[in-house]
Amino acid sequence: MLIIPLEDRPDWKRPPVLCALLVLVNITVFLLTEANDRQVEADLDAGLDAAMLAEHEWPLLLEHTREQDRRLWSRMRGASEHEREFLLWRHAWLNREFDRVVAQHWQAQPPDQDWRQAREFLEAQRDRLSWYRWGLTPAEPRALTFLTALFVHGDLMHLVGNMVFLLLLGMPMEKRWGRLPLLGMYLLAGLAGDAAHIVVFPDSHVPLVGASGAISGLMGIYAATYGLRRIEFFYSVIFLFGSLRAPALWILPVWFGWELVQHFRGDAGVAYLAHAGGIAGGFALALALRHGPGERTMIAEEPPEPEIAPSAVPARLTRLVEQLEFDKALKACRDQLEAEPDNEPLWLFRMETAGKYHDRALDETLSDALRALHGKRIGERLATILWSEYRRLGGDDRRLAPPLRLLAAELCLRQGDEGEAARIVQEIQKHSDWRHPRLERLHELLDGC
């Protein structure tokens, strides 16, 4: 199952530098570790007598597996010599837990020199592998590996999958939160995933690697950031594909529950509980920042959310929103604003509701506000507040009709934001055939600024 958001495109005026750097760091680490591991594998191939080691250790693996996993033991009993080496690599030679099985056997029956040298050579080379050196081993955790494990990947597909999700979820969150707050939450969510894995598998000697816990944290951050705002999601279930629009908060239990389902299905090759821990950690962190003392820093470089006076918004409208009847609430708001165009709390309530519902509703709200400004039915102060709210909620003025964008540019200029006005004018002229004498005059005026 796959569910990913499709909305909230990057703001290229503020490029996603943090996400780009994280991707670059992960790719660089992968290239360096891959080169190291290829050399280790070459040394193993050249220096390890695998057939002799398998002859000594295959009976030990069978006995150990019979005690730990009877189903696997029954499948292993009839393995050929070639299959035995493969099974030993998978279940014994890359597993530090099996080292103890060998050591205990040696206490009862001291090994010959060839076996001891082969085993010591295997362990020394294996411990040079990047995922052993820098991965987080629950039974032997080191403080540094809690962090380094987030940047080491097992193979190319592991890396590519994680980086795709990092960009899909990270870019909109970087725009919303800013670089440093998001970096802190990303790393802390990854640590929460590490901790969840250790709590459930405290005796495991299999190293945990990959950015999946931190990237899963971005899912929790995404849900906490948008809350009940309706978002377009792409989904894939087996051979079923499609899209749905739902409040971001509703998708959180689906993401979290899927990781738990996968864990209990028993795929030991993937740390699903680290994913679940990352989701929970990211959600808790974002929620704490939204509603804690640092709430005003939630959205970087954006104006704080204005207060809406409850008494100025009819109770029937707030009830409609509480019941998630956003379309009905927006229609009622629009009708009432026709009669009360200067009702600032109602305008803000409509804009906030539109942000939870649909981008189209957000665009319609700003369009109505700009028309009301042009008709002198609202003042510039209110129009400026609504323009700031529109941008804070993720609105993109490029979706508006050119005449309305011209009104927005004129408003920005009158408020002293020449840069934003110039951007809008340039984009109208570049991407639209629409022309107007006021557009040309505004262009000339901005050129002289």
C-alpha cells in the first residue's frame, strides 16, 4: 500500500535547500560506503575458505535454528552444499548473535587452527562493513550510531526509495516550517524510530540502517501541520490506483496502522516499528511546536495567524466546520459577506476554512477579496491581511486569473513590497497573453524603483 500527498508545490523563491542537502549527504555517504563494502567483499572472497567454514558451522546453525525457529529449520535440513553457504551468510556469518553460538561450542570442544583462523578473519572483515560499523545494533547500541544509522543504506533501491519520499514530504514541510526547525524534527523523529526499534528488539544483533525512521517522521509532521485541511493524496493498493481528498489527520492512522500490520506479518528484513516510531515522534514534535511556546515560529518567514473573534462568526458556521461540512460553511460565508463585506473575522474564518478544504476554495476566497477591494467594498488593510493569510495557507497566486493577479501586484506595491509586485508582473507577462494598460504602467513603475 502506498499513500502520498500530491499538493503543496515547492516555492522556488525559497528553494528547499535543506531537502537538497539531505539528499546530497545521503547519496555521498552511500557512494563512500558502497566503495568500502565492495573492497571488504573482495577481501572476503580472496581470503575466506567458505567451504571449510561451512563444513564446521552448518551443524551449529541447524542446531541453533531448531531451537529458535522450527519452521526455518525444517526448510534448511535438506539444503544442498551451495545452498548451505548462502544460508550461512544470511543467518549466521553476518549475525553477531551466531558468534556467541560458535564461542560456546568452542568452550566445550576447542577448534582446530584452520577453523579458528577462518572465523577470526570472517569476523574482522565483516565488522569493516559499513552497516556494521555505522548501523545501530540494539544489543550493543553506541551513541554515535543513533545518528549515523540515519544516513547509511543497505542498497541502491533502499536509498532511492527513501530519497523520493524525503523530497515528496520534506519539500512542503521545509516551506512550512523553515530549515532549522524541520532539520531538528527530522533528526529527532529518526531517533524516536531508533528508540522504538530498540525497545521491541533489545537483544537483536542485526544493525538498523536507513533514513526510513526519519522520513516516516515527515509523515507525522505532515499530518500535524495540516490537521483537518483536506489534501489530495495518491494511493496504490495492489493493482488499484487512484486519488482521494481527505483531511491530512485522517491519513495518519492509516500510515501508522500499515506499519504495525507489516510488522506483525513478520517481515524481518524491514524495521517497520522504527517507521511507526518515527511517525509517532514526528507527529508529537510538530504538534508540540504548533501548540507550545514556539507556536509563532511554526511557519518560517510567514505572518502569524490572526485571531478570529468567535462572537463575530455565527455559531452555525463553526458547527458546520466542526462537522467537516466545509462546502456548506464556505457557501454560507460567501452569502453573508455579500451583505457584510467589511466583516473581517468572517473573511478570516472563510479563508481558514477554505485552506482546510481545497485549493480551489482558497483561490475563490482571495479572488472575491480582490474584487471587493477593487469595488471599494473592503479596505487595503483587510485585503493585505487576507493576501498574507492566503500565502500562509499554501495559496499559489499563479492559479488566479491575470486581472486578479494584477490587483494583487498593485496591492503589494502600495504596501511597499516591490519585489513581490515585480514577481507577479513578470510572471503575468511571461506566461500569459493577457495585456492591460495598468499592467504596462505597473511594469514601467517597478522598473524605475
